[in-house]
Amino acid sequence: MNEDEKYLFDLMGYLVIPNALTTEEVDACNQAIDHNIELLRERESSLAGGSEALAGTAYRQDMGGMLSWERPWCEPFRQLLVHAKVSPYLKLILGDRYRLDHGPSLIAMDRGTEGGALHGGGIERPNFSEAYFFKDGRIYCGLTVVEFMLADEQAKDGGLALIPGSHKANLACPGAMKLYQQYQQYVVKIEAKAGDAVTFTETLAHGILPWKGKHQRRALPYKFSPGFQAYSQGAHQVTYPDYIEDMSPEERAVMEAPHIL
């Protein structure tokens, strides 16, 4: 992360990292997903909050558990834990010993899938695990998302939407804005190509707009925290699952429970 990117992340609460993944890396992720496609499940309830502006004809589809898949299908997702193009951003935002808090998970949306109400934003994130502030020349950030795009997203398609600067908001976001019923001009629809990554602080107000693209939306969010904290109580076990032993030392380090040293 250079100084310009550092300024923009602090200003807006997010960054788009172009070409974070190669075409080969995107293909490997998609092939692994296709191989395990029976694990993809449509949600049983709506995330649109009753908003007509976010309504659709289907609920979004989710998939998880990629890190525990058998080889070689787990490998593309494990490699993203310590990816050479993304890790430098996480180290500056979260510290050298950042850790995976939860995820990864796949968000898949076919044409007509509903959106999800915007949530988060400054004052609405009082938990220190989601805090964002700047002090003594450095960023201090809690839960941070890296969303790898496995398919193109254009503004006309829908998909990930953010309210820039809302991570520093001192007042609650208007309800109609969360439901995308008013003030849409202040909500930014992220445009990204397959292989781009969007990183943003969880404190930033974010949501998903209904999907209008002809192709399936595939986004792969990982959620990271500083090494010394977790997003929620009880999110981690004291013991580690067996598949951890099959990871490289660098990958295992990212999977560790919260710690000081």
C-alpha cells in the first residue's frame, strides 16, 4: 500500500486492488467451486429488509468450508490467506500478525437475485473489534473485509455497494438510505473485474444491490482481524481442526486464535 492508497483508504474506508489475482488464480477458484457446486445453498430468508428497491425474484446463494476441502480443491482458497498482492495491504491496515476472523465464503447471485440492506457505519459499530481510527500516523482497524471478485461487476449489474466515508460517521445512517430508497446518489456501486479485490473496513456501511447481470455474480469475502482480537465472543475453538496440520507454516499462522505475541 503506497501513500496515496493509504490516504484513500482512510478517506473512503475502502480500496479496489486491481488485478490482485491472475486469470489462472480466478479460474482455479471457479473450478474448485464448480467441482463442489452441490454445497451451494440458497438462503431461506430475505436480506432486503422489505425494501422494494432491493427486492428480487430469488434469495442469494452461499457456500463455505473451502479451506477444509480435499486437495487440490482447497489450495486456491488457502493461498489467498497470505497472497503476495494482498498481504501488504492487510499488514498496514491490521498489523503484521493479522489473522483470519471468519470465512471465506462464496456469495453467488443469478440474474434477478435480491439485494441486501446496507449495514454498519461509524456510530453503529461501537464494538472495538470493528473500530476504525487514525492515531500517531497509522491506521488502527478492526474487522476488515477482502472481497475477491471471481466474476466481472459493472455498475449496471448491481452487486457490492458502499457509502464512502461512513466508517467515520458520528450519526446513524438514515433508514431509507440503508434500504436504498433515498439518497442513492451517495451510495457507490463498486465496479470491478474478475481478479480484482475490494478491501474495506467492516465499519463502513455496505450492502448488495439486486443482481441484473446475465452472468452469475461470484464474490469471495475473507474477513480478517488484528492478531490480538476477534470479531465476536466464542467465534473460535481452543483446538484446531485436523486440516490445519496440512497447511504451510505461513497459512497456519493466519489461522491462529487471538493472541498478543
